[in-house]
Amino acid sequence: MTRSPFLQSVESFMLSKRYSRRTVKTYLYWIKYFILFNDKQHPRDLGDKEIERFLTFLAVERRVSAATQALALNAIVFLKTKFLEQKVGYVGAFTRSRRKKKIPIVLTIDEVSTLLNQVSGVNKLMLSLLYGSGLRRIELLRLRTKDIDMDYLQVRVWDGKGAKNRITTLASELVGPLSGQISHVNELLKRDLKNKHYDGVWMPDGLARKYPKSRFDLGWQYLFPASKVSVDPDSGCIRRHHFDESALNKLVKHAAAKAGIRKQVTCHTLRHSFATHLLQSGADIRTVQQQLGHADVKTTEIYTHVLKQGAQGVRSPWSNL
């Protein structure tokens, strides 16, 4: 996609600050929209009133959600304060989108078990980790083989939502399948290394410079790699990316349909179920908050306003299936 020199400079700046590709793409969308809305004026010349007018337009005319409106504001504030190094004053005088209360869809333990029985092999392993470790979809797909700690039954999540790192639980029953999956990744790596054009797995810029050979190490390979190598659109190098997000979405929907589950089931439904089943089993809400990587316990409280029991440790609900 062709971008203006200005947007290209914003993109380069964000990448240099190690923002994820997803965040860069989202912020650029809202920054471009903001500029177009203001008749292509340079954002350096746009102030608080223009920001408020744009946010009101999104709520009234576009009828975007409160979360989307907040995301647009974050993008603009980033542009003004971080990139242009300008101050943003009070921008509270805008019409706010109505914040709809989210009610998470949760599966019963029997429903989770039935769902997982519809898949096998690596597909079952991916869905089992979504549920058994409470992972977000992109967190699962970005896992490297080194992120699985089988000795301490932990999954290490790096740069999760909000650029946070955390450790979550790992069901002991998944150690065998995970060992087999890592062996499969190792075989793929051996095959890829025979290709003289193969340039290793993608690594964050800073680590790629510091440890240039690590992109060929087994530990850095994606735990759930794509079936084929492909051309990295940014570098033009031949790499093996991770399993496709849309394919994972389809996998979950297909399994739910086969299981005869009438609820609307997504990857995130398994994460909701993980949290709810932990609380039902007596886990403390603060512990569940840490497992999910929520910055505020209020976010976790959506799953319960009653249970406040203590727990010394966390046993994955997958173990109860």
C-alpha cells in the first residue's frame, strides 16, 4: 500500500520504538482518517478542538464503539505527543460512544471437552492451549518453542496486550503433545536450513541485531509454524511465519459446529472459559488476573462479583477434562 512520506515517517518511527506491526497498522489508519477528516491539513496545525470534533464525528456519524473511539484517540495522542512532540490539552468535550457492557460467552467443561474432541493433532493442541492456558489468539500464534517451560509447567507470554510479559499455567497433560510438536518444528527447521535462500525466523529488530544467528536456533522458531515458507513483505527474505490467524478462527468455528454447540464460539470464548472455570474451582481473582494479564482487576471481575477465595497455586482447568 502506497503511503504519503509523512505516514511513512510515522511508520518508521513506530517501528524504531518496537511497536507491533498490528499496532502500527491500526494507528496509521486512524491518523490518516484524522488528517483526511480535517481536509488534509498537517496534524501539527490541528489542535484540541479538531481532535474533539473528530471523536464526536466517530460517535455520532460513524457510531463506532467506545473501544474504537478510545483507540482513535490513542492514535492521535501518540501522533501529537510522541511523534510531533506537541502537547495535547484537555480533550474531554466530545460526544462519547455508549459503552456497551460486555457479557462473555462461556462454555461448560463438558462443552469444552466435546469441542476439543472434534479436532486432533496440532489443531487439538492449539485449542487446548487457548483454553488450558487462557491465551489470546495472537499470543498463542506468536509463541516460540523456548516459551514452553515443561519443568515448571509454565507458558511465557512476551509482548502481550499492552506490551506486557507474563507467565501462565500449563496443563501437565499437554507436555507430551508439546514435546512432539517441538520435534516437528525441529524437523521443519532442518529442512528449511537446506534451502540456501532461507533467512531464518523473524525476530524483533533489537534482538535480531544483538543475536544475529538466533533466527536459526530451534528455541526461536514459532511453536505453531506455517506449513510453507514465504517471502517476508518487509525484508523480502524467505522465512517461515506462524500459523494463520484466520485459519485458527475457522478451525474453532468448525469444531464448535461439529460439536453441536449453539453458542457463538471464538478463540476468545476459550479464554473466557479458562477464567471462569478457574474461579469456579476456587482460584483467587487476583491470581486469575495475573494469569490473564489484565492490568486492572476490574477487567477480571467481569467473570465474577462473588468468588473471593484464596488459592496457593494454579492447576490448569484442562486437567479436569
